[in-house]
Amino acid sequence: MERETLSSRLGFILLSAGCAIGLGNVWRFPYITGRYGGAAFVLLYLLFLVFMGVPVMIMEFAIGRAGRKNIVGAMKNLEPSGSKWHSVGYAAVAGNYLLLMYYSVITGWLLYYFGSFLTGKLNSSFDTAAVGGYFSSLTAAPGLQIFLTGLALLITAGIVIIGLKNGVEKITKVMMVILFVLMAVLAVHSCLLPGAGEGIRFYMRPDFGNLVHEYGFSESVFAAMGQAFFTLSLGIGAMAIFGSYFDRKRTLGGESVRIICLDTTIALLSGFIIFPACSAFGVEAGSGPSLLFISLPNVFTQMTMGGLWGAVFFLAMIFAALSTLIAVFENICAYWMDMHGWTRKKAALINFLLLFVLSMPAVLGYNMLSGFQPLGAGSTVLDFEDFLVSNIILPLGSLAYVLFCTHRYGWGWDKFTGEANIGEGLKVPSGLRIYCAWILPVIILIIMVQGIYGVLA
């Protein structure tokens, strides 16, 4: 079977950026920034993004482009004879399934809130308590959530069935362009609200005293490292699959920097949306995961033309979430097409049905299975699935790619840089070898241990 390819460089950049851009940018980044001190935290985040995110992304792309298959097949093609590096790929594929098992549920919630604001069902008559109750009523209704989750997965599978170029690439490119426009419009609107100045100053004026004010400097540093690492969706082979569809006209270093810049732009725009708006309406921006479904709806219900702005905001969130769903679902389907010879339609339909069933524990974790709290009091199945992906599978996968690309028992530094530096653009300097081979793995291990300890302690 002839391997599909992307039609353009822009398609590769926007698809890869779409995979990286998700709720980690537009949901987790603002509340983590609000919790750990604003502008000073953002500077730390950007620093770690350069020193950690860029090299790992280049490595994952290089494995995919050189191996010309999904992460399992690519590592099998590149690994030394008799070694079992490709076994890491199976854990990565499992991570793709786990991610979609709860990400599709959250995307369903976004669809519901978009419809609620668009139709006026969620409006200025809702006070703070009523907005909180609105989200509780959604999560308490398994039938409604099952429908919404199925709808999110159906949209995703339908796009992937259409094909790589005409479906995944073309539709994701349109969504990404619209997402950037919507985020820019929302950011301008928020910054012009009366009372927005305090939020803008908090976000733009670094005050390193804020880093130690409540949580301490070391915890703030670990939080910045973790956010920089997890925001790019590295470690599960989702970037490798798009590398396998990309040509060799451009170096992977230059393309990785562009993709991370797009990803960071969306994260920074989300801050310009949320901090000024929260400041204008007296809402706590560092309010944790409830920010997206309780705190921000409270802002929109108080805002002039809040129904319109709420609908626009949640439409942007839907595009951000769907871009990740589509990329990860494509990665899953590519595994079955590459390794088992399935057609695209067969892979998409079977995995749609499988993921629909597998997503049920996350749906029921808020109602029928609410008594099951795997991470302690107040936790849910969704929290546990997110913990497995974010704190174990992503860092372990990334650690394996780094070791595979830098040590002679794997693919090796020379072969990795040879692939990464093919074409025009930014090259990987040979002087980075010691850092990538010995320091970067330690940083990833620290992030993983700290992340696990922070949840389980």
C-alpha cells in the first residue's frame, strides 16, 4: 500500500501545531499562570519550552520521517538488529487511546457549552451558584454526556475517514486559521473591557516575588517545567506520524521552532483573553480546572452580549480540542493501517466504536461511578486517565525517544542529526549532544517524579 503524504509544508506545520494546541494551552496554561505568579511564571515557561520542548519535538519528528511509519513501525525500522526499542511504541499507542478516552468527554462538554451560549440557554439570569450548578447538572447526566462524547468522536472519525489530504489536513488547516482569528478577536475584546488593566499588568509585568509568594520558588519552577513539557503532546508518537508524512526539503529544527511558536502564541493569547476578563469581573484566574466551565461562564453571563462572546469562546475551545482529537485519532488509525494492513475506513470505524465504549468510564465517573476515586477523595476516572497520560506515558515516551536518538545502543546521535538536518533551515548543532544525551533525560525524569509525587503525595 502506497504511503499517503501531506500536500504542503503549511499543512505539516498547522497539523503538528494543531496536535500540540489543545486544552493545555487554552485551559491549563492560564490557570497555572494565575496560580504561580503571572508574568514571571510565563518567562520561566518560555525558557523551558526552548530547552526542553524543541529538542524532544525534533527527535520525535526525525524518528517518524526516517522510519516512514507510525511510532511502532518507525522505531522497528530504525532500531539496531535484535533490540526491542519499538516496544516503547506500543505504550505510546496505548497512550493515544487513553488520551482520547477522556479528551472526547471534555470536547463533548465544550460542544454543550457552545450550544448553551449560542441558544441563550446560559444567560445573564444565572448567578454564580447557578453557573456552578449548570456544570454539575451536565456531569450528573450520563445519557447527555454519552451523546455528546459520541458526537465528538463521530466528528473526529468522519474527518479522518475522508482522508489525509482532503480530510485531516484540509479541515485542520481551516480550523487552525479560524482558531487564531477567534482567539485574537477575543483577546482584543477582553483587553478593552473596563477594569481589565489589573489583569493585563499581572500578565505582562514580571514580579518574581509572586513566584515565591504562596507556593515557593522551587514548586513554581517545577510547574513551569511541567507545563512547557506537557503542552506539546510529545511522547505518544502523534508528532512522529506527521513526520512520516513530511518531505525532506526542510530541516526539522526550523519546522519545530515554527510549530512551537504557533503553539505558544495560542497559549499567550488565551492569557490575554482570560486575565483581563477575570480582572474586569472580579473572578479568580488561578481557580484551577473549574476555570473553563464555571469561572469563565460566570464572566460571560455578566458581560454585555455575553451569549455571543461565550459562544465565540467555546467555539475556539472546540477547534483547539478537535485539532488534538483528529491528530491523535489519525495516529491510532495509522498504526492499524501500517502494522496490520487495514484500510483507512476500516481503521476509523472500528476505532470510533472502540473509543466510544472505552470513554464510558470517564463519562460515568461523575455520576454512576462517582464513588470510585482512584487518586483520593474528590478524584474521578477522568483524573486518573489524565494522570496516566500526562505524568507517566508522555514523559516515559519522551525519555525513550531522547535515549534512542542520542545513544549508540539506539538509533544514535549521528543518524538522528543526519535526518533532522536534511534540507534548508535551522540545523541541530553538534555541540548539543552532551546536553541532549545526559542532561535532558535527567530533566524529564525530574518532571515525571515530581508530577507523580505531586498527585500521589
